[in-house]
Amino acid sequence: MPDTNDTHKKNIVTAGVKIEEAKKALIMIHGRGGSAEDILSLSDHLQIKDFALLAPQATNNTWYPYSFMAPPSQNEPWLSSALSLLKEVLNDVTGQGIATENIYFLGFSQGACLTLEFVTRNAQRYGGVAAFTGGVIGDKIYPENYSGDFAGTPVFIGSNNPDPHVPVERVYATSNILKTMHAAVTEKIYDNMGHTINQDEIDVANTLVFNANI
């Protein structure tokens, strides 16, 4: 039996506007080996000055132990725990009176994979989604896990090719799934960028996701 200590505790680092005063919120998901503080530092480059920012911290700095391309069962119970934590954070934000169409998601690398998996399992009209180098999770696509309707939610997926962790084919497949669920997807592939976030991705996210007309 897995040790329950291996699942994620609710540890949310906040920044930006106080949630009680904000009309918009951005949930930011760090990558493998990263931290909530790391991903929050990206906010300095984003046009989100009026947002409440919430960054969950993964236990041991990792959302799940193996590649996102591994069979999902190999990443349990951590994967389900991470998805449940995001659901709890989303419910907390809506509980503060912020409508889902004013709630945004952002993730990098492992955090981008978790972000995309979560929103695709819980599709509705969000403010927007920015995923920097990621795709939906699994050794194959599991369409039975995905439900809902994005109702035009702007989604930006930027990714590196070739990338040591995220095959470009999975990025394409992810975009196609989101499009069938009525997300307004913009996908950009950067050749030999490295496993990082570049300025163009920041610019596109600012333009298409955070300045999207709602």
C-alpha cells in the first residue's frame, strides 16, 4: 500500500491581489523539482496585476514520480491526489465569489501537464489556460476521462521540439482534444528552444489568454 505521506498536502502560496478583493484569479502550477515560489516569480512578466495568484506546492516538489507518458496507474496515488488538490483550490476560489470564467490556469512542464489534464477532465468556461511545454497525461490518450465544454476558453500551448520530456506528437493530440471540446486553442512549437519558457510564449499568453475579451 502506498504511504499516505506520499500524497499532496494543501499548501498554497499566494500573491497578487487578496482573494477577497480580486475579481480574477490565476492558479499557477510549478514543474518537477520546482516550487510555488518559482512559478509565482513568472507573474512579474505577465499582465495580471489585478489577479489573485494561487500556487499549490507539491509534496517533495513533484506532482507525480514518473513521466507523464507512463501508464497513469504508475503515477498513483500522486496523480489523483494532485488532481484532487487542484479541484479543491478551484472550489476555494469559486467559494470566494470569483466566477469560473474569471479563473485562469498556468503551468510549466510537469505543471503544464497537470494543468492540461485537470482542465480537460473538468472542462467549462474558464478565463484562460497557459501551458508551457506539456500535454495531457498517460501512455496513450484516455478520452473517457475528459468531459465538459470549454465554451470558447482561450488556451495557449507552447512547446519545445524536440523536447526531452514532452513529445511534440502529444502536444498536437492535446490541442486536438481541447478543440473538440470547444476550447479556442493556440499552439506554437519552437524548434530547439530548450526545456524552458521563452519571451514569445510570454507575449502570446499575455495577448491571447490574459487579455482575452470575456
